[in-house]
Amino acid sequence: MNDTRTFAPVPHQAARPGAPMGLREALLRRYSLPTPQSIIATWSERARFRWALAQMAKDNPHLIDDIGLTSWQVEEEIAKRFWEE
């Protein structure tokens, strides 16, 4: 009995986390532009963080010292716009 089956690599295996990727894929991932959805998510996260920081500074100013920030640093961070890092 002669088995002539061949086993070809499965294309989805390369997409596994931790699977080695080629140089081209690595460069595309590293230098690809962010999607509008990821930009909006980042902006939203920054806005929520700054809102929470402002609330903490107003309600419990002693907690600002606990996280290692000065009141000047907190005011500077709160004053930033949502698109600023």
C-alpha cells in the first residue's frame, strides 16, 4: 500500500501568538498605521483617566501623594486635551 498524501502547512498556524513571523510581517506590524477605532479607543482611555484623576484630586487629595505625584503634576495632566499624550 502506497500512501501518497502530503501534509501542507496550515496557513492559520502562523497567526498563533508566539509563532515565529517573517521579517516582512514584523515590519508591516511595526510600521502599520493605527486604525481609527484604535485611535478613538486611546483618546477615550486618556479622557477617562484624566477625569478620574481630577475626581481623585478634588475628593481625596491625600491619595495624589500616595501615587507619587505632586499637585502641580496632576493639574498639568488634567489640563491636557484628550489627544495629547
